Amino acid sequence: MTIDEFRDSLAQPPPPPGLRAVLRALWHAGRGEWDEAHEIAQSVDDAEGAWVHAHLHRTEGDLDNASYWYSRAKKSRPDLALETEWDEIVGALLRDPPPRVT
């Protein structure tokens, strides 16, 4: 899926099938569904989940909490528009799926 396809999917509930949890969280965030996005993001206990979680707290204006989650993600809090950061995170997660476990 491309970022444009992901963005286009925001117009059609539910989220596209097969999305990883972090991308489902961003899908809900892209629709302004912060509570749903936050619930999903906080259930993902890895750097990607922390990155999405950080973005969500930055979106709500809780910069101290966002900074904590950026540090857990090993990222710096960006000086970007929220929409630009959302695009950056979605693009990175779409490009770099986790390795398959066999």
C-alpha cells in the first residue's frame, strides 16, 4: 500500500484489512479518532508503538508526555507540522514492515 492509498482509505470505514496495529492507530489518528488511536498505540510495546504514541500526545498538546514517548522510540521530538509528521511516520511504517517470522 502506498501512502496515497493509505490516506485515501481514511474516507472509508473500517480500516483496510491486514494493517499492523501501529498503522491502524495512525489510520484512526488520520480520521481524528484520537481515543481509538491512543488505545491501539499504547498496546504496542516497541519503538514503533512508542513513536506513534509520541505523535498522538504531541497532537493533543501534551509535550512532556510526547517527549517521554519520543525518547522510548529513540527519536527526537520533531519541529514539523503535525500533518507532515503523520505522513513521515505512515511512510516509514509502510516502507519498513517488520521481518516475517517463519
